[in-house]
Amino acid sequence: MDLKVYLKEQCACIDKALDRFLPKETELPHSIHKAMRYSVFAGGKRVRPILMLAACQAVGGDYGRAIPAACAMEMIHTYSLIHDDLPAMDDDDFRRGNPTNHKVFGEAIAILAGDALLTEAFKLISDPRFAGGCESSGLLAVIHEIATCAGSYGMVGGQVIDMESEGRHDIDLATVQYIHTHKTGALIKASVVAGALLAGAKGEHLTAITRYGEAAGLAFQIADDILDIEGTTEEIGKDAGSDQARGKATYPAVMGLAAAKEEAKSMMDEALRALEIFGAEAEPLREIARYIVQRRN
Amino acid sequence: MDLKVYLKEQCACIDKALDRFLPKETELPHSIHKAMRYSVFAGGKRVRPILMLAACQAVGGDYGRAIPAACAMEMIHTYSLIHDDLPAMDDDDFRRGNPTNHKVFGEAIAILAGDALLTEAFKLISDPRFAGGCESSGLLAVIHEIATCAGSYGMVGGQVIDMESEGRHDIDLATVQYIHTHKTGALIKASVVAGALLAGAKGEHLTAITRYGEAAGLAFQIADDILDIEGTTEEIGKDAGSDQARGKATYPAVMGLAAAKEEAKSMMDEALRALEIFGAEAEPLREIARYIVQRRN
């Protein structure tokens, strides 16, 4: 398979669905809907939704039925970026080369746009018009998985520990691991688990997909840490070396660049091993795991 | 029935359940769980959860099965207060006589505590351990109702228009109505509808409860506007007259105090009329409607 073509097609499919599912700018209140759409369509690569569709397919499901939940996942990812960028948090003026949400719409609307995207995500998954043959119990399980991974035991928890670790010089590997598996890893794991659940996966199939998600999620974040050092500003869409400048807790910072590269590779291998029980349907998931570690942006 | 005793008992029941459902302060990350609990246990009257239990009972259900969703509703209400109080929004230092969340924990944790409470709400309703005999399709409908009423078409939308209207002198009744029915009304309506859905209500029963929720929600907010003028600082737990001082869009501001009182009374009557098809099981809902308009805090 040609991964580039695959990613482009799935990305277009997600973008089209997001445009359909998000409130229109013409609907009241215009400002919030404009702000929500601004950040959702600010050039995201749709990694999480594409992983959800690929996981649904890997366990033998029709990926079409995972499209609403995949869009919900991207809304949650986007809300987290909007709130992370706020002055009280990371205080970033640019993301992917564009002014951040609060620079364009002001802090109040940025906070509310994040809140509304998070809420809209759960509204979308529970919308009977888009259930597409999924059983209610399956959709409920998807909501529970996503909410668990997005909340204080997951993504938000990772963000808290990340913030509290910034600038400290005594951060150990266990703390960096906690931050990475929670802040980024949790949503990536939830994406593939949700995709599998929507295909009705159970038992060893669900276990395998979960293992894949955990390993791929960690690989993704270690690769990000490495890119921050080795990538150019153009490649990564933010200032190269900004993690280092901020004293962020990263894998290269606690174990050195070479060992971090080994660890990313080892996580990719683990992700691939988890998929051994699947056949050709899991090829996109395999290719994505390789891409995660080798990408330059 | 003695409403005071009833409210006290139901409030204690909700408080106990919230304590059980909320993450413990001893769990990582401690700071966020402490912040979440601080605002949830800051003296709320539990109006929304009590309404949910009462609505469940009014349509013939066992209110016990609505307790998780009722707690989820209180988490959503609390998140909205934490975010409303932020410096970028209303910039309030005190709520119900206590320092606001960001004054105690800082802005970053306050933003994240709100995010986590909103997420926790959907996690709780979808938790299979607490389904208590409710059907998955019913729980999914509850999630959809709550998310719809909490998002940009509901509570968040009301907050946006409220903010954008502040200090303007050309606010008309339609705008104040939009703000009230969305910012406060939507969650109150969602509370009673969710309670009825959890009891399996359909058809005219569900319609009647919805009508009650809409009328009671509007009555509640108009009564709040009136209290801001007539209540003492001690009674209302914030500076009396603060809406006026801020140029907030209120019913008394657009139609005068006397007409606003008439309107609150008329909404209460409408709420009571909607309950005519129910028997004695709806008595708590009726008493609450009367209390909403007559309360002094």
C-alpha cells in the first residue's frame, strides 16, 4: 500500500465529515462556531481519527461506521490544543504556523470554544442520526473509553504533571513516561480501542489493539521529542528546540538522544508485534506505526 | 410534603454520591483532583441533580437509578462556574463566599479542573458499573440530551451571548430570553428530561416534563435576576446589585422589576400546568417550581 495516498484519502474523508458535523458559522452564536472551526481546520494531520478508522478496519469492521467517533476524537484533540495554548498554560502565539485561537478570538472565546468542542464530541457520538448500525452498548463503551482517556486519569492528568514538571531538573524517566502515556498516549490508545469497539471487537483482538495503541502512542510522543531536537522549524511548524528551551520533560532529556531513538524503535516493534494475529486488514495500522517513528513533521 | 426536609435529604444523597464518584485527592495528579473537589463541594444547592431525581420519580421511576447522571449534571454545572469565574471571563474572586477556583489553585489548574469535570461527567454516565438497570439506549439518549444542552447550542452559547451583550445598552427582550434559556435554562431542562428518560418516559409524559423544564428553567433565572436587586449580599452569596453594576442583560433591566416578577410567576404557573397529567409522584417537582420563584437565596 502507498501510505501517503492512504493518509491523504482518509484525511480528506475526515475533513469532509468534520465540516458536516461541526456547527455552521452561520448558526448562533457565530463567534463561537467560527472559533471552533478555525482551530479544527488549522492544518491538523488527523492522526487520531485515521488511527480509529484503521483500527476499525483491522479487526474486520467497516470503517465508515467509525467516522462520527473519529471526528469526535479530533474535536477533543483540538479542544486540548486550544486550552494548552492559552496564556495561563503554555502561552503560545502560533500553532502549525497560524495564530493560536486566543490570539484571533480572545481568551474568553478560546476557553469556551474548547469547552464546546469537548461537549460536541460526546453529543456527536451519542447522536442517534449517526449511529450507523452500531449498537447502543458499543457506543456507550466508546464514550466511556474516550472520556476515561481524555480526563484527569488520562490526557488532562498528563498535562497537569507536564506543567508541574516544567523547569525542574530532577525529572526521572518514570515521570516522563507518565506524562507521555497520559498527555498524548491516552488519546491515541482510546482512538484505536474505540475503532475496534465500533467493529464489535472482543477478547484477544481487543487486547491486541489496546497493546498496539499503547506502544504506538508512546512511540509517537518519543518521536515528537526527537523531532523537536532534530527537525527544522519549518518541518515541525513550531520553533525547533522549544521543548529544551522551556525545560520540558522529554525522553532525550532524561535518557539522551541515542537511547530515545532506540526506545522509539522498540515501541514501534512492540506495536507491530501486537498486530501479528491480524491479516492484511491491519496493513494500514502497521504502516502508520512505521510512519510515526520515521516522519519528519 | 416538607420541601425543606426533602431538599436537605436529597442534597445529602447527592453529596454522598459525588464524594463516591469523584476521583480521590490521594489519586494522581493530586492537584487537579483537589481542585475538582474544592469547587464541587463549595456549597452548591444541587438544584439540577435534585430536579433530575424528582423528574425521574414524577414519571414513575426509581430515583436511585438517576443518581450517577444527577452527579454528572452537577459536575457540568460546577465546570461552568469555574470557567465563568476565570479572569478572562467574569473575573470573580469569590463565589458563595469562598475564593474561586483559580484564586486558590491558579488559572491553569482551574481551566484543567473544569475540563476534567466536564469529561468526568460523560465518563460517569457511560460507566457500566453504575448503569443500575438502565438500558444502554436510554443512557445514550441522556448523554445526547445533556451534551446538546451544555454545548454551543445550549449553555456555552448562552454564555457567549451574555458576554457579548455585557455593557451594551441596546439589549432587547429577545436577547435576554436567549441568554436565560441557554445559559441557565438549558441545563435545568436537560436535568428533568434526563431524569424522565432514565425512568423510561416517552410520549406525552416526556413532552410534559420538557415543558416543565423549560418554564422552570426560565423562572429560575428571572428569579435570580430579581434576587440580584432585592436580595442582601448575605442572602445571595455575592455582591447585591452586581448584575446592574456590570450592565448585565437581565429581565428587570429590559422590562422593569414589576413586570419581571409577573413573568417569573407566569413561568411558574406554566411549569405547574405542565405537571397536571401527573399524580402525587410529581409533588416534589411542583414544590420545587414554587420554591424557585419564592426563594431568597
